[in-house]
Amino acid sequence: MKIVIGEGSCGLAAGAGKVHSRLDVLFSESNPANAEVTITGCNGMCFLEPIVDIYDDGGELHRFVHIKEKDAEVIHDAVCSNDLSKLDSLRISDEDASFLSQQTRIALRNCGNINPMSIDEYIATGGYVALEKILKGMSQDDVIDEIDKSGLKGRGGAGFSTAFKWRAAKAADDAEKYLICNADEGDPGAFMDRAIIEGDPHALVEGMLIGAYAIGASEAIIYVRAEYPLAIKRLENAIKEATEREYLGKNIFGSNFSCSMRIKAGAGAFVCGEETALIESLEGKRGMPRLKPPFPAQSGFWFKPSNINNVETYANVPWIIANGGNAFAAMGTDDSKGTKVFALTGKIKRGGLVEIPMGKTLREVIYDIGGGIRGDKEFKAVQLGGPSGGCVPASLLDTKIDYKTLGQTGAIMGSGGMVVMDKTTCMVGMARFFLDFTAKESCGKCVHCRIGTKRMLEVLDRIVKGEGKDGDIEMLEDLCIAVKDGALCGLGQTAPNPVLTTIRYFREEMEAHIAEKRCPAGECVDLITYSIDKDKCIGCSLCARKCPTEAITGEIKSPFEIDVDKCTKCGNCRTVCKYEAILVK
Amino acid sequence: MAIKYTIDGIEVIAEQGETILSSATRAGVEIPTLCFSDKTAIYGACGVCVVEAEGVPKLLRACSAIPQDGYVVRTDTERVLRARKTAFELLLSDHTGDCRGPCKLKCPAGTDCQKYVNEIKDGKYYDAVATIYDVFPLPASIGRVCPHPCEDACRRELVEEPISIAFLKAFAADKVLASDNKYKITTGADSGKRVAIIGGGPAGLTAAVKLREYGHAVTIFDQQPKMGGMLRYGIPQYRLPKEILDAEIAIIEEAGVVMKNNVKLGKDIQFNEIVKTYDAVLVAIGAWTSVPMSVPGEDLDGVLGGIYFLEKLGHGERPVVGEKVAVCGGGNTAMDACRTAVRLGAKEVYVVYRRTRNEMPAADIEIEEAEEEGVIFKFLTNPIEIYGENGKVTGMKLQKMELGEPDESGRRSPVAIPGATEDIKVDNVFMAIGQVANCEGVEGVELTRKGTILCDEMTFRTNIPNVFAAGDVTNWGAGIAIEAIEEAIKAAFCINNFLEGDEVRYKATYFVEREVTPEEFEDREKQHREKMPGPTPEERIKSFMPVYDGFTEEQARAEASRCLECGCHDYYDCKLIKYANWFDVEPARFGGSKRERPLLEIADVIEHNADKCVLCGLCYRTCEQVEGKTFIGLYNRGFETVINPMFPRIEAAAYCATCGKCVDVCPTGAMRKKF
């Protein structure tokens, strides 16, 4: 039997490390069935972490969820006695299991299935076959043509044709070229790339090697954010293993193709996810975007032709080479081929990583895979694309997920952040949150972004405080359009999107803040007061116990009361109340 | 192979690889830039060079975009203008400084006081006078009589006292008048257009000069024997010697202004005739009618409007006054009347004013000097009756007043104390409570309810298409001379536009201004203002001799050296302010916070003011790419980004060559050489 603990960052955060240690101790003390305790990356079901998968001797997978340290004893006992029925109370429900069964996993194909620290496990799933295939029988153009056939677009946000970029970089007349991976995943709420690196680092290494061969680069660099220490560790191991097996190095598979690979840890600036700023940062300069054109394919790292894709894009590449571009293109829509990974978060029942073929609707992802809104509350909107994206309202839930259709809503596909909001989320506050992020992360180079985002933020600050003025919305719109047009890079050009979509779909909500000094969602602290509905309160005292300022008092089994002078409007009471007895006005 | 494309309809030929900016500039299309320099790599930060090319979804930065054959590029689309204007507005919303000093901004005519004061400091008196003439003529006269709002605004007051700007003006003008190299007005090429100006006071004379500068033929009609208007007939000789005024009017006459005196409208010449004969007419007849007090006894012998009293002196008369004279009112005319009465031999001269000294509209110095000359101020009194015997005035009944609530003007209103009155014996009463216009003879021109000429505030046009008005006669009524001059300058601008067939409207220039606090000036060494030499009060009252001798040269230069030079040193070269006015910016619409940062000293010789910095990066890029140094660079992120030494702990000398190139390339006044 094999006991596999999900040890992505999400699993570890939920306590997988303690479960692992305990199991190690128990199995070192007694292991009659000769069971193996090992790890895997995140399988995407973050909402069930820590997860322990047990493969029985027949190779069948049994999945157990929300495992606590104390459960290790039961697991040990069940494994030792070869009776997994002892663990039935921990077994994943059929409903939760459907989270995975409704997905099509290409980029995430190995995540949660193999040990990311073991190249053998990667090879066992067909790893490095694609690399061998191209080096033994495909020209650079053949590779690019295959990628072209697949229709793969860059998964980092802009959605630019991968084959087009590769072709441009290949065509650039220079002996020295670079292939770069953008692993500076910075959108709040996005963790697709982290999961891939932590769960299947060799897929990235192999994908990059294929790309490097295609464009003619002999050095590959992964720019990964320093906030991903586990990803860096696993990637370092993968590079080491691949070098040892001579998948990396000189004359790979006996061909003329040689390539080295290294990691560069970023220093935490969001804008370094913008490809030209990333290049500046790689060169040791302040992370500020360069003017395009020239594009990196002509003049990139050290002004040499360079190709930059993100992690998910590269992770798809070995699969496409192995299975053929047509197989990839068979999935998705006319406009958008293949699959896309989303990080489903927010007020959702089943949050985690979801990979689906393009063309599914938002409703399918949120309701069928994600299980709908937590607490069965009313769905309000979903935020796509993080600070560069926008919110899509309930009326557009049946929007198909592809680059073009999402773009028409005012949101963007982005890198895959998908934050679900219910009626208690203030959309003005949401726009303010993202703008606060971009204003802080603006590199300060161009005027429109440096000062424009600041001014927009100031107006939104005013509005959420109930100090908005007539004409603020119009001024914001005007400023947003000017910033979109005038900003230097993608960060500034897309920074107004959250504001514009809020104005487009939730104008009334914004107007209520300005004209009536009212927050309809009951979230803007300066505009609300908390009270308890005496008819609904059963006097359970839960809210009083969760109140950080002891503002809630009362007798058990009779309605409680909130002292508004002590109340800091943190919202804890509202969150914990099971009877909807907390009123926010 | 050359690339052919059009920009704003103009055909442009670009070299292979040449940018839109470079090729368009060559073709004469101006594209604004702040961060561009041909000596450094393209940067693309400012975003003010954006243009739109048909079929290209995004706006292009002209500094980097390479045109393609057949491109149709526009710089005047709504998108382009919005993006550019917004960039300037955003920059200005975070820009703290004084484009111009408060002296210039508060001068109604917008005289560049800081400039001429500093020219005087440097001994360049002719340049100083030219600086004044750039705005208006008559500097020696106005320098003597102006209540100088510039000095009220002068920040030197926060150190000790404001600069004596007006006296310095008179000093420089006197100096040049007395020299062989008198100031000569440069007139424009003959336009073939003729303008008539009715009224030869400060407004009429100023407009005449401006219109001559535009190249129009100008004739001034005036009912008085000589030109000068109120400067001649309202201001006593002891304040403005008429020889000075004559000399300055002569300069105007030399500029080709035809001056016709003793011409009374409606009698000697008909207004309609003038309107028909001339291409444009400016009515600048002033406000010459004294406002009556409407109290019993006003018609008694010995009671006269203050302005009429002064006018008599202007005509060379020496009216006889009795021993006791009362002047009613608290303005400058009242001061002129009471001090004139003293000089004519009156023993007791009262100023009857219904409020207190604090509320007096007259200039402080006038009040002080009147007091020195023995004038008795009866504050909080209001005449309610003038007594007389045999038709001649003998006394006045005064109502005692107290101050009540502030009125619309912010001054506390006087309120009668019931039953409290006082009688005084007087031989003459001069009423100086205000002057109004008399538009008799100005036929067909629509008037306001006050009897002034109704004219548009931005075009100075009346209801008759080619008739304009300026000065005391317009809407708001009488004010100070420099305000009449202000209107004349604007009206002349509008008349010129009208004659050239352009949009007539006057457009105010946008400036960046800032607030200051006294703390900012705490470290300044005190250097008190120069005392104006002149006769003692006892000597003064014996005749109409000038009350001031004028500054000596030494004094003038010392006084001028006190100037704090508030206005930005880079105003004339600043691209930001140039474009701000080009794009009619309204940065106030954003409101929002501004960065406030201390001045950065670079190697003790260069000063960087982050509050004026637009972060174009030219300074540090020039340092790096042209000089090969890395002394300065960007620090912080987002809105907080500033220029900073790259290695603050290392001695500047190790990195900075003090070449000053960073200052030279700065498009605003953020960089300054201290050497």
C-alpha cells in the first residue's frame, strides 16, 4: 500500500506536515504491510485539505479528507490491518469527488498524482517522452507548427498566440537567445502556477526545454517569486534531477541541442509579472516595464531575442507534443483551444484549482464544480483576472469561458483568478481593493498609472466613506479611459478594469454610496451599523463569543444586543450567525 | 526605403526605422513630450506624445512608434486629447510650486514684478522698464499712485515687510525717463485697421499702446484739455507730479497714438459717427460723477464732490477753502481731498467716516501721511445733515455709529447709536463716498442698473458689435487704476482678435500656485525695507511738492535684493506649464493628495525639488547614459516614487561630476543649479 499525503502549500498550511510526521513515526514503529508513506502536490481540492490518498495493493485509490494529526493513528491501524473501511468516516463524499471528475486536466495532469520530488514518477507517466520525440525527429519549425496546430495561447493573461511568439523569437537573427518562464504569479487569489511547480515541476522543465529547442535558446531562466519557497525548492530539485539524467545540459538525447536552466527568485514586485519589467529585474535593474515595441522576441534579456511564457503555458507543451496539437485543439472553442486552470476562491463551497476545457460557462464552474455559494446565499458576481480583470454579474452567469467572450464582458480571462462573491460583498469595496493593490504595485514610471491609479483610489476611498460627490462616477469613467489609453504597460492599461466593470454592472450600488450614503451590501464600515434581529436571534451567544470588542451581550436563549459604540463593524458576528439574525444597515 | 504616411492630413516621409515623433517634428507637427531626449534611450514614461493611427487599436507613443507605409495618424482625436490632457492634469494634481510669484499673480494687470525687481537689483533699469511696458505703459505714474496689491501679496511680509515694489517701479521708470535712452514702444506692422478710444485715462492710454503694438491705428478722444484722466485730474500733484505724467504720455504719443483733447462726446463729436468711422471703438470714459450723500444741506455753497474739488486743482485752479474742512468718506479720494485741503491752508481738516480705521478702503500709507499732516479722523460718525447760513455751509450734524455684523464685503456694518449725535462747525464739506460713470453721449450702448456700460466679462464687448468698454465705466464701476489697466489690456486683446476675425474671448493663463506658512521663512535673515526719503510733514503741507524724493540707486538695489524670488526659476522654459495652457487643464477636478518632500541636495551644487518633479527620468538617465554615472535614480514605488541618490551613504563626490547636465535636461523647474 502507498500512503500519499497532499503536500502543496495549501495542504501544508492545513496541517499536512503534522499528519505526515505522525504517520512517519507510526510506520517506522510498525509497518507490517510494508506500506510506503510519500507525498504529492496539490490535486486542486484545497477545500478538503489535508488530503491523504491511499493506493491499495490493487492500485485502487482511496481518498480521505480533512485529515488531522490525530487521524494518523486510525490510518496506521487501517493500513496495518488492511481494512480501509475503518476510515470510512474520513472518506471523500461522492459529491466532493465530483469536483475532480468534472474536470479535464492537461496542465494539472500530474498534480496530486505523482511525487514532485521524484523524476522517476514523472517519467513513469510519460515524462520526457515529448522531449525525446522532438530531439530525435522534429525540426524547430515542426515543433512550432505543432504548437500552432494546438492553438495554445499564453495562459498568463494576455492570451497571445504561443506559436506566434516562438516563431518570432526563432526568426530573430541572433546566436544568443533566451527562454524565460514567468513564474511571478502575483494576482491576489491566483495560485495556478504555484500548484503546477509544486506538484509537477518536471512538466515545466520539459515544456521549457521544448520551447528552448524551438526558438534556439541555450539558456532557460525561471523567474519565480520569492514568496513561493516550496515551489523554488521543488524546482531546484527537478533541475538537479533533470541535469543528472542529462535532460538538461549538453547534447541532450545525443542531439546538437544544449540547454542550461536556472532559477531567479523575484523580489516581490507585482509589476515584474509584466514581461519587460521582468526582464529589467532579471538584468538586476529596478523592475519597470520597457516600451514595446521592440518586443522581447526581438530585443529581450540583455537585448537579445527572448521568449517569455508563463508556467501553465509551458506545462501544456509536453502534452501537446506527445498527444499532437490536434488533440489539444479538439478541446475548447473556435477562439480558445484546450483547457484553462482557474483558482476558484471566495464565497464558494468548493474552492480550489479547476481545469476545464474552454467554452464551459461560468455557471458550470461555479455551481457544478464549485458547488455553488457558501451558505447557499445569493450569487452576486465573480471577479476574473484579478487586478487587471473585472467582475461579471449574476445576469451573465451563462457566459462562456473563452478569451473573446470574457473580454466582451469587460473582464478578462487573465491568469485564472476566479473570486466568487455573494450579496454581502460590496462591489465598490471590491473595486477599491483591487485598485489599492495596483496603486501600491505601480512601478511609478508612467504618469497615467502612477498618479491615475492614485487618484482613482482616492475617489473610491471617498465613496466608500460616504463622502462621494455628484460627478465622481463620471470623472472616474473619464479617468479610467484615459489611463487605459495612456499607461505604458499592461498593469496600468488594465488597472481601470475592476472600476469600469463595477460602474458598468453595479452603478446603482455605487450611486447608493454617493447619493444615499448607504452601502447596500452592508460592507463599507463607515456607512453601516450592526444590530440584532430580536425575532431571529435564538440567544446562542456564538456572536458574543466571536466579538473581538465584547460589544455583544445578552442572556442565553434570549435575544442578544450590540453596543454600537463598542462595535468595530468587523462582521465576525454576521459571518458566524447561523440564523441570519445580524442586521446590517 | 522611405515610409510615407500622413499625420493630421499632412504627408510625412519617414526614414526606415524613424519614429513618428522624429518624422512628424520634421514635418512641422508639434507633438508634446516630457521624457523624450535624443541623447538617451527611449523611455516612454510621460505618455503625452500619444497619437492614434487608423486601424491600430491602441494609442501609439510617438517617441517610439515606427510608422508603417500608408499610416493615417491623428493627434487631434478625442482619445488622444483625453489621454494627453489627463497626463498633464495628473502631473499638475501632484505638482506643488509657484509658477509665478504672488506679486505677479495678485497684480490685476499681471505685471512681472519679480522680474523687474530683480532687474533693478542687477542695475538693469531699462530692462526693468521694458518688463513693465510688456504689460502696461505709465510705470513712473502708476509706481507712485498704485495701492500695490502686489505688495499685499508679497511673501517678504512673512519675514519682516513686503518689498517696496511700487516705489521700485517708479525708481526704474524715473531713471530711464531721466536718461538719454528713453523707453521706446515697439509698434506692430500696420494692420490697416483703425480703433477709436474714448477717454485718455489709464485704461484708454494702456489700450492705445497695446493696440499700437498689434499694429492698429489708434485715436484717443478726451474731453479734458490734456490726456491722463484721473491720473491728471484726480490725483494731486504732491503724489504724482504732472511733469512725470506728461513725459510718459509723450512716450505713448511717440508710438503713433493720435490724441484729440477738448472733445466732448455728444457735443463736439457724435458717438454714432465714431462707431461708423472706426473699425472698433473702446469706451474708457471712467467714472467722474461724485456720488451724493443725500442729506439735507447738500446743495449749500461750500459743499462739493471730492473729485470735483481735485479736478479743479488738476485744471490749475487753487480753490479757496475755509479754516475748517470736512471730508466725508474713507477711500483714497477722501485722503487726496483732505490732504489737498491741508495744503490749501485749512486749519482743521476732518475726515468723517462711518466705520473705523480698520475698515477704511484707503491705502494705509495715505492714512498715516494724512495723520502726520494733522488731519483729524472722526471715525464711527456719519453725516446726517449739513447746516448753513445765508446759503453757505457752517456745520454738520454727525450720527454716532457702532460696528455691527459683517456685511457681504466682510466688513462690519456701521449701525447708528440711537440719539447719539454730534455737531461740528465746518466751512467746507467734500463728499468722497464714491464715483459713478456718466454715460451721457454714449448712444445706443446698453447700460447696467448702476449706469455703467454693460459688457461681457471675457470679451469686453458691448451690445454694439464693434464697441468695447474698459476701465471704471464698465459693469462693476470704479476701482483702482491698475484694475482699469487690467481691463484695458484684456479688452485690447479682444479687440485685436475681433479685428483679425478670431474668437474674441480672453483666456486666463493657468498657473500652479501654492500655500505658504510663516514657518517656511523662519530661517530668513531679516533685512528691513528701505525707508522712502522725503520732506517732513511740516515741510510737505506748505506746498504741493512731491511727498517722496524717490529711492537713491543704492537704496533701490538694496530694496530689490530683498526679493525672495518666489516664482519658479524655470517658468519660461517649463514644458509642463506650456502644455498645461495648451491643453486647458483643470487638475483641480481630481483633487487628491500631493507629495510633500524636502529638497534634495545633490553634491552641494544641485537642488532637486520632488514637488515639481514629473519623474520623466531625464536627469538620472542622462547621468547614467550620457555621463556614465549612477549618482541618482528612482526610489520607492507608485505614487511615492522619487528621484534619490542611488547610494545615499556614499559621498556624492565619488559619483557626481557636478556637470549640471541633469539640470539642463529637466523639463520643469525641479532641478536647479546652486552655482
